[in-house]
Amino acid sequence: MSWVIGSVTLPYGPNQITDDVDCETDTLDLDGLAAILFATAPGIRIVTWSGSISEASHNKADLETDYGSPLRAMQGTEQTVASPSGAYDGDWLVKKVSFREQAEGSIVARILYTIVLWQGSDLVVL
């Protein structure tokens, strides 16, 4: 099975995944004592994928056409994600997409990516 975001199938899975869940909190400061903590909401799940995109048959323009442009266009939209283990399957907000080009000599050999996905109880895209 492959790593898929919307209509894009990554040629390789991420080499690093961060999976965070943090609750929303508020505090009430007290003189001379530690603050009282209030958990106000369960929070959201934030997953960050980092990896690389390269294909022997692709030059820089091909990588941009097949991966860069489509992934950038997903930023701020809800996309269906599929992963080999099923751990990340579902609908996610594509919060951030960033790329770094890694060259070998004068040839771009691969694009390094970071994709940040958010998942809450519901998503409303305005």
C-alpha cells in the first residue's frame, strides 16, 4: 500500500513522522501557589510528515508538475489520506506544505518535503 494525500501518491513514505495531540487549556494564577489548570477541550491531532520525493525518470519540472504543484494546491483544504498501516487514514486539513530542493551538482536530485496535517472532530473550510 502507498502513502496518499488526496490525488497524490508519494513515491516513498515519510522518513519521519511526528504525531501530537494536545488539549486546550486555560489557567488561573494564584498568589504564592501553582496555577490552577483547566482542560477546556480535547484539542486536535497534528501529524507532521517529512521525507523526500525523487524519481529516476523525473527532472525538476516533472517533480514540480507531479508533486509540488498539486501538494501546494491542497494547503488549506480537506484531503483524504491513506497510509500503509492505516494509522493516518481519514480526512485531514492540509495545514502546511513546504519543500526544500536538494541538488547534486547542478541537477536537482530530489525535493525534501514537510507536510503538516490537522484532524479535529469536524472541519469547516470557509
